[in-house]
Amino acid sequence: MKNANQLLHAYLANIQNPSAAAALFADDGVLELPTLSSLDINARAVGPAAIESFIGGLLKNVPDFRFKDVRLFIDTEDKVFGEYSVEAKVLSTGKLYKQTYAGMLVAENGKIKHLREALDTLAAAKAFSPD
């Protein structure tokens, strides 16, 4: 059975494969990015199918989206908190999306129950908005 650390690393490593990343979530597992609400984006997906669709939609516009530079600050059997970065071109704008995410993952029964991520919404707005 995977612990929180293993699940987070598996999710980050599999972000290019939406079905594999989504399969790490519990049937009622949640992926949410609440800071995006300031940009009028509802970034909350519940369940593997919705999570796969969410990640797939992101990859259509940012096909080279990959996490790197993972740093963990809290690491217990069922919870992990850390930061990880992305640098990738946004196809719709041609701009570089450079971002550091802060993520808190809760594991339950070897699956991701909840992954809550925060990010710099100004950096996101600049990268995804046309000039």
C-alpha cells in the first residue's frame, strides 16, 4: 500500500499521463486548486474520471507540463506537504508558464483522498492571457 509521499511522487511523475495520475485517486478523491477562484476558474475535480479530464484539458494547452524540483516540508504516513515547480510553454499564448505549486496531499487506504494545491495566480494569469 502506498503512503502519502509515494502517492505524491507518483502523481507528479505521472502528470503527463492523465489516466495514470487519476488512477492514484480514491473514487471520491479530490484535486483542487482553490487559489484559481480569484481568476474565476473552478479548479476542483472529484473522482478519477473528472481528475483525468481536468489534467487532460491542461495538457492540451501546455503539453510539456511537468513537475520538477520537489521539496517536502511535512512527510507523515497519511499526509505530505511540499513545493514543486513547472516551466512549460502555453500553446495558446506562446508564453512561458513558470510556477511553483504548494501541495498538501492526504492519503487513505493507499489512494489520494485529497490533493489541494496553491499557486501564484498572477503568474498564471500572465502566462495564460494574451497580450
